[in-house]
Amino acid sequence: VCGAGTFLGLYYYPRNVVASRSNSIDIQLPHAIVYMYALSHGGMNTFEVFEELAEAEGIYGEVSNEFDMIVRDVELFGNDLFTALRDARNLTPSDNLEQFLDDTISVLDSGSDFSHFLEDEAESYMDEARQKQDEFLDTLSVLSEVFVVLFVAAPLFLIVTLLVISLLGAKSLTPTYIIIYAVLPLAMAGFLVVVDYLSRPYAQNSGEVEISTRSEA
């Protein structure tokens, strides 16, 4: 059992980490694109936009980490921007970010207006983000109904039934104690963990964005 558990843990844990990062990137990407559009529209060039996003990890989380890899490849490893974008495109766990980087490479390669491209992408991804938020709210609605059934109605019915059986002479106090002091608290803790896990990508970040001023030589 220990060997099987260790194998399954080592096998599925990386998959869970990748899935968690992918979900976080997908949720933050629309807002990051809007941020990039604002910087580009304000006059920054493409690489400066990527640098500012890479430094905003406190706000954009995993998206900033992905763009930090692009900036690192250019500044530390001496790769050109197209190579860094292609490497990030091949390594990212998010299909949405992969598609965005593909489109970015095409736009930069063709010499099109990068700011206009970001404006179009921001509108598209924000519509998708609103749809995902609506789906998340529907999920919370279902979880609230499950909570009422599992932690309000069902325990009351079960406890009352056991107490009535106890009054009739049967020994049912021990199961009642187990339900009240063990089953319900553990089940409630598990339910809170599930809700926290589902809500974590949508949590509001408390960081601040500081845009550095770069003087051209």
C-alpha cells in the first residue's frame, strides 16, 4: 500500500501542479493582456511591456512567471525575442497562453501594430473570462445547495433519528457522538478545502504594480 501510494503520488502530483498552473494562467491572462495593452498604448515597446509584466508577479502570478522566463532568455542568455517567445510557447502549460504567444510571434514577425493586436486580444479574452466567472458562480451555487443538504438537513435528520432510537431503549448515543464530534467537523473541513481550492485562482491579489521609467540612451 505504501509503495502504491508513493508511486501514485509521484505520478499524479506533477500533473496536479501543471493543471493548477495552467488554470491560474488562464484566469489571469485576460487581465494581463489588458495591462500589456495599457502599457503598449502608453508608448512602451514590446520588450519593455514584457519586462513590466514580468515584474508584476504580485498581481498576475503565474502569467508574470511565464513572461519572466522570456525576459530572462533575452537578457541573461542572449536569445533574440522571437526565440524566447517560441521557447516560452513550447514550455507553457496553458493552451490559451500558447495560442496568445503564437499570435504574438505572427504579429511581430509581420510588423503589424502590436498595440492594436493587444486591444483585440483583450476584448476576446475578457469575454472568455466573464464566461468562466459565470461558470464559477454556478459552481458555487451548486456547492451551496450541497452544503445545505449535507451539513444542515441530513445531519439534523440523522441525529434526531438516533436520539429517538436511543429513547426507545437502543444504544445509539455512541454513533451520535461520532457524527457530532468527528464526522461533521472532518466533513466540514474537507468541504472548506474544496471551496478554497476552487476559489484560489479567483482570489484578489493585494500587490501593487510599479511601472519603472526607462530613459533611452
